Amino acid sequence: METGTINLRRRRVEGAAPQHRTRSPAERASSVGGAELWCLVAICALGAGLRFGTLGLQSFWDDEAVTVGVVLAPGLWTTLGHIPSSEASPPLYYVIAWVWTRVFGHSEVGIRSLSAVLGTATIPVAWWAARTLVSRSVALATAALVAFSPEMVWYSQEARGYALLVLLCTASLGFMAAAIRTRSDRMLTWWAVVAALAIGTHYFGAFVAIPEAAVLLWLLRERRRAVLVRTAGVGAVGVALLPLAIHQAGYGHDLWIRYLALGHRLGQAWKEFTIGRAATPPSHLLPITHAVVIAAALVALRGGLRLHAGARRGFALALGIGIAALAIPLALRLVGEDYFYARNLIGAWIALAVALAVAAEVRLVGPVVLCAVCGMFLALDVVTDTEPRMQRADWRGVSRVIGPAPHARALVVPKEGRHALTYYLRRVRELPAGSSAVSEIDLLGRSSAPGPRFGPMPAGFRRVSRTRSGRFYFLRYLAPRPRRVTIDQLRNARLDQPRASVLLQGPGR
């Protein structure tokens, strides 16, 4: 009887034991505490406020006007037909944007809300990727950097595919880290799918996928066959897009990049990655921002070298992938394929941000310097929203100054504004080669010159007004009756040094 009682008690204890099992270190690391979750929610809310709060503040710039005025059409097939000649990127973003605008419209807020959603979603995905790759504290620091970064906010308010590219590159980094941690075929498959979608958004998505694939082959030797199969799938997507890329390159949309000095482009990439795409901020903010970012990088390097083996490897992987994503397009210059430009490199931003966020692992100094970085980022966001000179060129405001045409007129405008003005103004088209009869000539440029600087105004026209709109000067010339003018005469009668475009605006409202 006594023996049976003892056995019964033993069975009860053994049956209850699984309920009190001690969790492994990996399980404890993967669990999310309430405080961490609420911190993430607060960061996401602040990031969403920065992105959605001022979506309609700025007008479309020229490339956005191409998206809404040239590429997107009432029919999806027509939209897809415009991409080969109008764009230098694959079609994924435009397909999603076409669907999105069926519901939310083509206005600044309507189409940019897609990028704002994608940019906000990047914050928790970056947290997950950094947490899987390094640690909890680094994950929250990465989420804060993404939420407040002027670069991330800027592209989250732009009707182009960069916010989608960043989100997909962030997810591919996370799935790569998860595949390394779990050795799971499912995570490898998700990595391949997301990497392929990133390439389908922007060709430079490949320069993030390539080092990630190399890392997977190196660290998952026992799963090498599975990695090779999935990498081949990603490569197949790139090969399938190659004819489109070659066709688009024939239009020379990006040829201007190679005429910029490499030193200028490297400086521009540093500027964008730290203070964003906006114009140069007030002088007192610029050196402070650069200083705190450099200080955080030094602290992160110190902290990364002192981490335990797993976290140290995650830091090295993030830093290596970010650097490789910059170095590969830089190396392509040696074979004549020169597309090294700041916004094309944005896929590397999250990996570098994870490496920078490792500063959070250095006690006292790390959190302080990262708070300083986020504080400067937030200050730059506020300045961008309150200082018109920091914003995109206000083509919407310029179009209001120009107004509807009471008679046929020619507009001589900076080349980088022709699509935006065509979108905002009605009855406007580019003047073809040859000549046209007009009663009015309007000159637009940033020069404060009282008249044309590079050629005479065609005979018979006299200046009737001179107006300033933001950073632009606007001069209007009238003739008593329509006069025929050539496109060369109009291009010479410009205010600015860069090449001008000539638009013809017909009468009507």
C-alpha cells in the first residue's frame, strides 16, 4: 500500500513537471516582454505620425509626376506598357501602386499613402530582423533609427518604389537571420521569395541579396543544397528581368549619373544616409548630426567587438552586408556599368542601421549617443516640414502662378520640372522640334536675371510681369498677335544654365 502511494505521488510529480519546465536561452531570447512590446508600439506610432502627418505638404517632384502622370494609366496593361520606356526599374511597385490608386486616388496624399504604409511597416520588420540577428536592445534601437531617420521619412512620403525596396530588403535580412538561427527550409524559402520581390522592385535589390546568399552558403554548410536551389530561384528572377533592364538602359534614363564626379556621389550618399534627401539643413544642425552619427558608429564598433559570439556574428553580418551592398555597384564602375548614386543604394540602409544600433550594447554611453542621433533625426524632420527651402521644389505652387492660358503660350522651364508642370497644368505638352505660333512666352528658373541670359527673346515680345514663387523666378512676355517661334529660339531664351524644356500650353481652363 505504501509503495503504491509513493508511485502515485511520483507519477503526479512527473506529470506536472512539463508545466514548470525551464525555458532554454534561445526560447527566452525569442520571447517578447510587455515593456519591449509597448516600446515598439510607441516607436511605430511616432514613426507613423512623422510619415502620415505631412503627406500632402509638398508637391510632386518630377519623378513622382512621371509615376502619376505618365506610368499609371486607367488600365493595368497600359500601365505595364509604359514601364519599359518611362522607367529604369522593374514593374512590381507600379503594379501595387496601380491597385492602390484604384481605391485612394492619384493625389499627393492618395498615392503617397502607399509609401507611408510601407515605411511604417518597415519599423517593426527592422525590429524583428535586428532582434533575430543581434539582441533585444539593438532591435529597439534599430526601430527608433528607422522611425526617425530623415532618409526613411523622406522616401516614405514619395510616390516611387524606394519604400517598398527598403521594406523588402529589411525582410530579407530578417529571414536570412532566421534561417541561420533555425536551419529551417521554410525560412530559406521566405528569404528567397522576399529577395526576388526586392529585385522585382529595383534592380539594386540584387546587391543586398548577393551578400545574403553568400552568408547563407557560408554558415549553412549542411543545408548548402537547399540554399543553392533557392538562390537559383532568386537568380532566375534576375535573369527574367534582364531583357527589360537592357531595353530600359537603351533610353539612357540614368546616363546622367556617370557624369557626376565620384567624390560628389560618395559625399551625397553619406549626406543622404545621415541627414536625408532634403536640401542642406541649417549650418548649426549639419555638423552636430554628422558628429553624433560618427560617435555612434565608433561606439557601435567598440560594442560589436565585445559582444558574445552569437551577437558579435550578427553585428559582423549586418555590417558586412551593408558594406557589400555599397561596394558591389561601386566595383561595377570598373566595367562601365555606373549607376552608383545615393538613392539607388538605399537597400543597404537597414543593414547599416542594425550595425549602428549595436551601440546600444555599450552601457551608459551607447544609449546616450543613440538618443542623440534620434534627437538630431527628429530635429531634421521638423526642420524639413517647416522650412520650404528644405523641401521638394514646389511645382504645385509654380503651376498656380502660371495659371490657365488665355491663349497659346510657350513655357521655358528647367528640364527637371517638365513632367511635374505637365501634371499640374492643363492642356500642356512638350513642344516638338520645329516651330509654333504663340502669343505669350513664360520663362521659369532659379536665376534672378531680369531677362534671358543665354539668348535674345524672340522679336515682338515684351515683358509684362516678373514674379517670384518660392525658389523660382517667373517672367511673362506677351506679343500683340501670335508669332511663330522655333524651339531653338525658346531654349536659348532661358533663365538658367542647365538645359531647358519647352512646353506648349493651349488656351482653356
